Amino acid sequence: MFTAIEKRLNGRTTSKVERVMRTVNLRVNVSKWSVAGALNVTKIRLAYYYNGFDA
């Protein structure tokens, strides 16, 4: 618990999902990706992390 709080205060995250979402949000905000494209990438990446899906 304290590790998560310490990392959050320093601007880091503790989970893979948070890191992926931060990166996707950054790319959508800079207009490099469409919202639909970001959703597709997120689905594939999370399936890889949690289900062992290998694209």
C-alpha cells in the first residue's frame, strides 16, 4: 500500500493497466490516434497482459 502511495506522489504507477492507459490517453490527446484506434490497441494490449493472447 505504501509503495503505491509513494509512487503515485512521484508521478509513477504501479500497474500495467495504469501505464497503458496513461500512454493511450497521451497519444489520443496529441491527436496521433483516433478514439476507436486507441480502444482497439487497449483491448489487444490488455488481452495480452491478462489472458496470454499473442497477436
